Amino acid sequence: MMMTEPKPTTVGEMLTLEFLEPLELTQSALARQMGTAPRLVNELCNNKRALTAETAIMLATVL
């Protein structure tokens, strides 16, 4: 029997499931608090953008 490795958790899944939903934050509200465009947060949540060091620092400051 072959064992398969589970898929790693993506940045978008972690951001949405661990922060936005429990804190009842919208993507727009998070973007406003970060001082960035809502598109950045949306692309992170939908795994269409990689997390940069600069964005990680902004997220850490807000969350």
C-alpha cells in the first residue's frame, strides 16, 4: 500500500482559515489595516501571489 503525503497548507488557506474567518475580517478590511490595495490580499487568499518578506511583515504587524 502506497502512502501519500498530504498537501502542504497554502498561504491563502492559512490566511483565510486561521485569521480572516475567526477574526471576522473581510479581505478589504485587512487590506485597509495593512495600508495596501485589496487586490494584494485577494490574490494572497486565492494563492495567485507569493508571500514576500515585506507582505509578511505587514501581516505580522496587523495580525
